[in-house]
Amino acid sequence: MRLGFVLLLIGCLTSCSTGTHYAPVTDISTIERIPKSGVYRVLPGETLYSIAWRYGLDYRYLAKRNNIAPPYHVDAGQLIYLNGKATQATRIRVLPSLAEKKQTVIMKHSVSRPVIYHEINTPVTSWLWPAKGPVISTYSRLNKGINIGGRLGAPIFATAQGQVVYSGNGLRGYGNLIIIKHNARYLTAYAHNSVVFVKEGDWVNAGKKIASMGNTGARQVMLHFEIRVSGQPVNPLRYLARSRH
């Protein structure tokens, strides 16, 4: 209780001092050490990209470390070696809310066979906003992306052209999650969706509707949006277009 009050107070003081009033962070990201063994067993529905995302690693590093050639297919039960120095490696994940709302999980597609992923060399020249609505939480040490508020069912858009490399709810705290690969270095994530309209392997253009806003894995309706460069989270506000829609 005391910790929650302190975090809320800090958030209030920060917003007052900057003149911009953002809501307190609803999803708190933490840095967690990977297993001491440095080994991870693949679960059903996971991809190399989602495993790399879970641990804050570059998928290309995992592929090289485990001799996995493109298109980077992994099987359930397969062992993935994460890092030679497991005690120093970290992973980044979003903790679920203690007051998480119940919401029906709706997945429009399911994957019944291995998906072929392709190398993408096209640079991203512009980044569209993934949703309409106010930014209710900005990027920080506690929040590795931004949270955009809105109504249940509001459309979620692909911020740039790319291929869906993960669509599921296997990453704790993200709810229904979509990860899109834009090229070898850039990936984006769209979390807490109520309905998902794309499946792994789908190609999407910038501005394509990929999901509906929801609160799976969150205590309020919102989109949690992240950009990662070579596995590391960056501030999305530095990339998104200044003009919104």
C-alpha cells in the first residue's frame, strides 16, 4: 500500500512539474533475471520473436546462439539457450494489474501449421499512430512503451508495413498481443487487445486495422504500444508522426 502511494505521488509531482498531466502508469515493467540455467523451453504457440521479446533480447542473437536459420521456426518443447552469462542477462515484462478486469478473449485466427517468416530489408521512413486517443502513460523506466486510452472496441492500426511474427496471449501481462517485424532491427508490439484480426505470418501495410482496443491483461481499456530496436525498448514518441491521423 505504501509503495503504491509513493508511486502515485511521484507521478503526480512529475506531471505537475512538467505541465503535462498524464495518468499514473497502469502497467509496471520490471527487469527480471533469466533462469540461472540460461535455458528456456519453448511453450506451445511461442515464436523465437516472442521469446526474444520476453527477455528483452534481439531475436537475431537467439537465432545465432542456437543455430536457428531463417525462417526461425521453433517447436514446443525445444530448448533455447538465452545467454552465456545467465546471471547478468535480463528480461523485460509487464506485470499484470492486481485489479485486472475479466474480459472474454477473442482470437479471430489460429495457427495450424508452421509459419514462414521472411527477411525484411525495407527501412521505415514514417511511423503512424497505432490508435486514436490520449496518451495516458508515457515511456519511462517503469513503462517500456506508451499507453493510449480509448473506448472498448476502438480500432488498432499497424504503425508501419511489416509481417506479424506473434499473435497470442502467452506473454504475461500483455493480454492479447501482436508483434510486428518491420525489418531486421525494428519490431512493434500492440497489447491488451479485445479482438485480433491478424495471425502470425500475415503481411500488413501501414494503417491496416489489426485489432480492437481492450483491457486483457490491464485494469482499464487502452493500447500498450512498444517499439524495440535490436531487442531494446525505445521511446515511441520519438518515432511516431507529430501529426495524428
